[in-house]
Amino acid sequence: MKVKNNDRAFFRLVLSLLCIILYSCEGETIEPDKAGRSLQLHAEIDGLKTRAANASWEPDDAIGIYMVKAGTTLNSSAIKKNAKYVTSGSSSFGPADDADEIIFPFNGSSVDFISYYPYNENINDLPYPVDLTDQSEQAGIDLMYSDNAKGSNSKNPNVRMQFSHQLSKIVLNIVHGKLFDLSDLSVIISNTGTYASFDLATGTLSAATAYGDIALRVDTDGSTAEAILLPAGDISGMDLWFIIGEDTEVYKFPLADALEIDAFEKSTKYTYNVTLFTDETVAITDGNITGWTDGPSENVKAERTEEDPPLIKGSKKSPYTVAEAQVNQGKTDVWVEGFIVGSFAGTINNFFPGNTGTSTTNIAIADTQDETNIDKMIPVNLSEAASAVRNALNIPDNPGNVNRKVKIRGNLENYFSAPGLRNPKEYQFIDPE
């Protein structure tokens, strides 16, 4: 079949328009139509090839990925920004949904990939916020970074990323010299960096932007405590505190007293075997560094002290007020105190003061008795899983609870589309019944 010149011109115009629709002049896919090849991603971790908490990736672990033109620096004009990829528990990752799927440029041009863990959907620009104040979920703060995947293209869509730890980690294995029960043990490191910022473009961690005290995550039997910390070239101003019960016994070890370990290095895990003695000393032996990067070992002794240990806000000894709980949403396994002032029915705007409500699945707490302004209270979810807490705190079964002050341990999460407290684990009335 012969094609006229006018028809050829029309066909060339159509093809040009298709090219403009499919990709930009730089090779960027504008609207992925599956004409290009999808990224096939495998992720490993340096050293032991494990993340912080467990021996392998866990189901639903998520990383954030950026795709840029090969040889260029990550910036706000990246081809793909903060795509969420998840795993079922293996080293293979896939897009969380269709919008996150990464398609190689249709024209075959090469690209580089930058990635981080754990995923954060609220990243503004490129700094990644580092907040180490909540140590209850170690994997959730174990910042890792990958920038090794370079020069990839659609001819070989299989991309392997190598992640490396960007922070430091300490692990304490703890026993008591007299085999005392340590289930009430708490461990604090004081005067340490709590906040920082990580630049995803350059892979660099800023200096600490705030300092304070951090409560280590302690196992229920008190045998192990651990924390992920900011790397620090000088740890001489930090102290380790061991507190049994309500300050029944307090031990303090100034890190400045260590002879060999004088810094916390990036990607390094420090393991201390700690023995608490009844003769008012703490012996820390075999202070070797294992796991991520080998380092020096240290044997140290800490003296028992009459000093008051640091107070960690959100702890049982220093619970959040309701006002503080409203602005600290996202914190887990924390204590909040307030007066029981009523309950809700279905929504935050359907408040029943005092014992006028019929719901047994929630209560409202406030910083003052007889509060009726819902902006000054938080709803507490009395979940079915926490039946003992529900049975003790719900108002219909316990009308005498109204205006009693209570502190409750749980997670600060939205409830009824408002700042709230969920998954209560335990409670304690503060005022006499």
C-alpha cells in the first residue's frame, strides 16, 4: 500500500506526540503505562546482613527509594521520589501499591537509586528526621542507607542494594549478683543526643540537634537492655543508670570512667555484660564490641549512688499530662495521667460527661476534673485485648471512677480521628478510692 506524503507527515506528528507523552527530553517516564520495565529489587545489609532487631527482614518492612539520572546528585527533581517498597520477609522488595512502582526510563537511559530504611511517608524535601527518644521498637529507629545501585537500566531490571547502619547500638546483658528479680529494672543513658537529621542526598548525619536522657528498651525479665544512639566522638559526659523498682536501688556508671571505649562509632554495636552486686557496685565485664563492626573491649565498675536518677517523660514515674500526650502522638509504650471525665459514643464530638454514657470501650481523660471541653481531653481506647484494663476503667461498670485520677500505659495514636491513647497495657489509680 502506498502512503502519501501528507499521510507520512501525519504519522510522524503522531509518533512525536507519543514520545512526548511517554517520556520527557531527559528520559523520565511521565505516566507509567508499563511500556518500560519494572524495577526488580533485592536488598542486603552490610556486615551480618541483618537489620537491628532480628536475623532477617521482617514481613512488611518498608524502604524508601529515589531514582535519579545516572551520575547526578539526588535533589528535588528526582525522577521518582520516596517510593515505598516492602518485603514479605525475604531480600526481595516490591512496590507497596501501583503508585509506588518504579518503571525504568522508556528510552533505555541509565539511572541510579538511593534508598533508606525505615520508610517515612512524611519526609519533606530530603533531610530524614532522626528521633531516638522512643526506643520501644528498635527496628523502627535503625536508620540504614544505600547508594550503591548505579548505572541501572531496563536491559537488566534486577537491582541489588546494599544497606549500611548509620547509627550506633549498645546492648546490655544484665544479671544480679544475688539473682534478684529484675522485672522492675529500668536503664537510662543520660546526656546523649536525642535528635538529628540525615541528608539523603549526601548520606551524611548531622550533629545532634538536641540532647537529653533516653530510656533503653528493657526485656520484661530485666535480663537485656538495648538502645540505638547517635554516633558520638566524645561520650565522656554520658552516664548509664540502672534503677530497680521505684528507686529501691540505683547504680550509676559514668562513661568517662571507661579506659578503652571513648566514642560510639557509626555501624558499631557495643555489647556489655553487666552484673549488679548487692555490695553497692555494678561490674560491667567483657565490654566487647560485636556484630556490625569490631572494636575495643572494656571492663568497668560502677558505684551505687544516692543521686536521683534522670526522669524520662512518659515513664511511669513521670507520665505525660493530657496536654503533653496530645502533642506527642506517635510515642509508644508510654504512661499518661489524667482524670476520668466521661466517655464518647462513636465520634469525638459525641461526648457524654461523667457517668451519663453507656460505652464500655473507651473513657475520656483530662488534666482537670469535670472537664467538658473535648479539646482538653484525649479518648482512651479500652480494647477487647486488654480486658483487665477495660473491666477496671470503663464507667458503666465502675461509675465511681468518674473524676478519679489514673495513669495508663499505652500507645499515643489517633482515636476517633483525634489525639488519643490506644492499646492500654496497665493502669494505676493515683488518688485514693
